[in-house]
Amino acid sequence: MAGRVTFLGPVADLAPLYAAADLLLAPTFYDPAPLATLEAMACGTPVATTRASGHADLAAEAGGEVLADPWDAAALAGAVVAVLDRARDGALVARARAVAERHDWARHVEALEGIYREATAARARASAASMEGPFASV
């Protein structure tokens, strides 16, 4: 790998590196919410990952590859080739960005707040209903 890979150490701003990459290969065994996947896609970088990724569906929607087995080196190589072949016309760049934009932090917080509001309202209804039982006036 000497001369082909450079270990940069801590990097404050990853966006230029993601944008310069041809793809992000994330052969994860378990990652329920991989921030790197969304960051790369937000920079227009297509993704190849595994079904163990929490964002496998987003990678596939953006035109990336999703593999079943992260141990399968031949499949990983095939995924890299497939994504790079599809990325030649630039359409994957736009698809990756569009998918990532629909999953930004503001929308995530909004959805989470909605879940909390719904749970709080359901608990309040359940509490009110329990007060209406046969022992409510005791």
C-alpha cells in the first residue's frame, strides 16, 4: 500500500476529501447509523456498503451497491467496479446528494420531536383513561 495510501490523521473538514473520492466503500459488519455514509452522499460521493449498515437503503436508493457479506472480497471488488461504472456520467453524484438532503439533521430532529409528542400524548391519554376506572373517586 506504500505510495498508494496516505494516512492523514485527524482532519477537521472531511467534506473536501469526500468530494474528491470516487466512492465510499464501507464494508461494515454492524453500524446502525453510519454518519460517514450520509456525509459522503451529501458531498456527491456514491457508496458501496453492506446490509449491516443502517443506511444500506439510502445507499441503494442513491444508486450505490449493497452487499450481503462483508467478508466476500470478490463481491466488494465487484461493487466498487459497478459503482464506478455507473458514476461515469455524473448522475450518481446528483442522486447521492438528493438522498442525503432528505435526511439532514433538521428533518431528523423534526421527526424525533414528532415521535416524542405522539408518545407523550399517548401516555397522557392512557393516564386519563386509568383515572376513569371504577376506583377513580376513591
